[in-house]
Amino acid sequence: MEVATVQSLLSQERVIKPPESFRQQANIRDPGIYDEAAADPAGFWARVAQQMVSWFRPWDKVLEYTPPSPGTQPPWIKWFIGGQLNACYNCVDRHTTTWRRTKAAIIWEGEPGDERVLTYQDLHRDVQKFANILKSFGVRKGDRVTIYMPMVPELAIAVLACARIGAVHSVVFGGFSAEALRDRILDSGSRLLITADGGWRRGNIVPLKRNADDALRECPDVTDVIVFHRGVLDATMVPMKEGRDHWWHRMMEKAPLDCPCEVMDSEDPLFILYTSGTTGKPKGQLHTTGGYLVGVTATHRWIFDIKDEDIYWCTADIGWVTGHSYIVYGPLSNGATVVMYEGAPDFPDRDRWWALIEKYRVNILYTTPTAIRTFMKWGESYPQRHDMSSLRLLGTVGEPINPEAWIWYYETIGGSRCPVVDTWWQTETGSILISPLPGITDLKPGSATRPFPGIFAEVVDEKGNPCPPGVQGYLVLTKPYPSMSRTIWGDPDRYVQTYWSRYPGWYFTGDAAVKDQDGYFWLLGRVDDVMNVSGHRISTMELESVLVEHPWVAEAAVIGRSDDVKGQVPVAFVTLREDAGEGGPKAVDELKQYVVRRIGAIARPADIFFTAELPKTRSGKIMRRLLRDIAEGRVLGDTTTLADPTVVQNLRQVYEERYGEGS
């Protein structure tokens, strides 16, 4: 974001104070919590861990931290050393010994309208039985299990069952393609896959089992597949490979009930979750048990001000980190009631979410700025059809939210009575790091406000010096915190290079930010070659790598273009091989579908431009910043290093012919 845009953002500054009635009932009412955490961070996190998490054995030491050394020596970070616990026990078992055993844990609604409610007692039974199924296939502590499912309760059950026996789960978003699934299975070394016949999305079947079968053609180490029958297909129509594929429901009928929790060390792995990076290969972020659970439990309880009587709805998919942390582990650790919805927000009509809020009397809604901007575009008539007076807190996640969308959300959805907690965090961080505490934080539309107590962040320049208020810089985290990922699965050197090499001893987030005079953080988006599309990170390099594998394509460059609804959308500039022709609408459609087949619909380019040459320096480097200038309609930056400046001028002319001059 350019400085002028930053100043424009800060000039819109408006302070909104949470209602006094909210403040008086909030879980955190004393601003002194920030000073307490700053004075003794390790002691603060120890008190949080002791109060919020159940341990089989207390820790011997709160924190061990050795910063990374020059080269590839990774940072050694360990929390609650010697402590023993189990994440599933915290999310399920401990609630069954209290009145919560008959409390709704999950309220689920499928897109067609089918419904189920699972109490903590129900969850306890089903998780134990499925954990025994996993054990019957030889899954043991430390083994990796890949999960590729729709948004059904069984997805949460599978995740918790893995945690129960110490298996490391790797959930792959159901919208990813067969090839993306294959790559993640191979990288994690999974030998068991959990999937379903399919799922529903806008009235259409998502063919999960078919995709899984395609992926497994190149995954010889996967010996067993457990298939949940969602019911999108008749069971007789689902292809099942003899000896490899097993029906979930048939195995559950015979599974033993009792399955004790595995005793896990605090630093034992809990899950791997893949996220896009600046190379074509996704990064498997490895999160451990104790620190992660402490982070998500505390942030969920305090940021969402969760009460026992609340109905809480996070609209994410469990295939993303938001679903891991704020549908499964954080809420269930706190004994909350969670709404899960399978389908799209506009099926059968654009008021589906608001109908669900009215139906289940939802109190807390956590969603993305992309969704909010989409609802703004659709208009206020859809939310006005429904009684949403049950709402008392709103949240946003996934990307920076513009002030206009924040205010619309606050006024139209929250009735100007619900605080909005704008949250910043990443797959790598595991839990929310910058966010208001709604009982004590004055809100500014568009700002994530302050770091959570015990989190230390700064905005710095290229040399690592703190930026003055109002000056854009790079967001870094200066001290360790419990929920941070420990490494990239199988690639510790890449972990150091990506996050710890730019500012040694500090974690580089890859995001731009600015602080205002009050110390509030305003997040401005990515500064590397990663796009934020509808709150989901997609690597430009990953798209380029896929495009050049198509037999028509000689070369490709992908950039992220700003979009009013999605935040960013991919735009590709492609040079075709001589025998592929000049390109046209059919070629555009073919390449878009190729990307969907290889990665998934979320990575589909919004547009593709064909060009005989890409803008390059004399040394052959593609100048992507100039392509961004063209796509954003900006004045072109420095072109003196280009081998052929006319390439950029030709591309700009083609772009303006399609979109109009000044686009």
C-alpha cells in the first residue's frame, strides 16, 4: 500500500467505544492485563496455561528459547517443557465430568437443510470409537493421517480422534484438487486417508471421493481409506477399492467404545497444515500440543468474550487454520457450543447466513472481510428479513478489513451494539496475535488495534528500525509466544530462510503495517509474492509453476490485483508456445480450468493476458511490479532496467483495450 493510501486510511480514523453494558459483563475488564503480561511474559503464559488447560503432569520449565544463528540454525523454541497433556482430553473428556456433558458441542446444518446436534457426551462416544478404528489400522503416536472431508461433524471427530491417540493430522481443504491433495499426502508421509463420498456447495456435489481416488494413483504408501457416507451419492454408486476402502459407518458399528487418551508431551506434534509460500511448494506448518492449545484457548475465551450460554459461529472451513483454531480446538477446549454449516452463504438464497443466525440464536459471528463486502454488494434487504437481535459480538479474520466494510458490518449486522473484533494472525502463528479485547479496547474501524497480552509486535523499516507513527513498514514479532509453529515439516532450512533470516532473532510476518499515534496497528496486506484471495493465501509462484506445465504455455507471470470483494484476485500474463496459436477466449477458459484441476477453484485466475514477451531485466528477471502497476492502473514505475521497455507499453495497451483507459 502506498504512503498516500496509508494516510488516507488513517484520516478516516473513528473511535467506537463498546457499550457500557458489554464492558461490565466482559471476561476481561482490567486494562492492567497488558502491563502484567509485559512485565513477565513467561509468568503470564504460565498462569494462563495453569488456569485454562488441564495437564496430566505440570511442566518443569515455562520456556526455552534460543534465537536462530546465522546460516540455517533454526530457533529453538519450547514451551511448558516436561508438561504432559492431551488436546482431545481438553476439548472433550474434561467436559463430560461436569454439567456440560449434556450441553450441545456442535450444532450442524447441511446445505440441503439436514440438521444434527452433538452434545459433549455424544462427541466423547464418537471420538473414542473412531480413535479405536484408527488404531485398528495400526495408526500410532506420531503417524500422519490426511483428512479430506466436507464440513460435517465427522471432520471434527476425525481431527479429535487423531489428537486422542497422538497421530498428527493433516487436514486438506475440500475445495483443493486431486493434485493438491496428492502433494500434501506425499509430503506429510501419510499412509491413511479419511474422506467422504462428497459434499454440497451451491446445490452441486463436490466429488471428494473421486478426487481422492485420482490423488491416490500416485500415493503408493496409502494403504487404507476411510470413507464417510455424506449421502450426496447412493452408497452403491461410490467406487470402493477392495481391501483399501472402508465405510466409516460400518466400522463405527463394530468399534469398541473405550479409548484412553495418549499422554502427550507439550512439544509433541499435534498437526501439520499446509500454507502457500513464495515458492511453488506449499509449506507444512508443524504445530505442537501444549503451546498451541494454550494460545487458542486463551484467545478464544478473551477475544470472543465467550460465555457458557453463548452460541458461537465461525464461518470458516476446518481445512483452514481458522477452522482448526476457532471451530475445533479453541471453542471446544472452552466448552462452547459451536455452529457448523456445510454450504454456501447464498444457497438457496442470499440470506442463508442470516436465517441461520435467527434460527439458532447465534450470539457471536466470526467471518471474513470478503464475505462482508459480498453482503454489502448484495444489499441490506437480505439481513433485514431476519431477527438478528441475538448477536452481541462480531469478528473478522483472514485479511485486512477496510473501514467502510467494518462500519457496514457494525451497523447493519450488529445493529451498532456489537463490538467488532478485527483479528490478525496466520497459519504459522496458530492463534490470534493482534486484536481488541472487547471489554477494554476502544475500536477503530479498519484497525486490528493492539497485540494480545503477552504478544510483542513492531513495525520496522528495511534495517529493522522502528517506524514512526503513520509510516508504513514491515510487521515483525519480537518475542516467542506459545502457539507459534515450530518448523516446516521436513524442511527446517526453509523455515529459517522464510521467517527468521530477514531480521535475525525476530519473526518476519511478510505483512506490511503501520502504527498510529495511539499504538494501534493497521494491517496493509502482503509484501511478498503471496496473494490474499478471500482471506486465503495463494502463492504466485505456485500458479506460475502450474501454468507453465500446460503444453501450450512457454512462460507465465502471476500477480495479485486488488479486488473490492475478495481483497486480491490472481491475474496471469502468459506467453504461449509457437505451436499453440495466438490465444483467445477458448485458450483463456482452458488455462483457467487447468489451474482449477491442478490446485482448486480458489486459485482460478480472474483474468489471463497473452503476450509475446514478458517484461524482463537485462539479466532475465521478470519485473512483476510493473505487471502490478498495469493491473492496478497505476503510473508505471522505473523501467530503465528493462531489456525491452516496449513490452510494458504493449501490455498496458492490451489491458486498457479490455478494461478501458485508466482502469
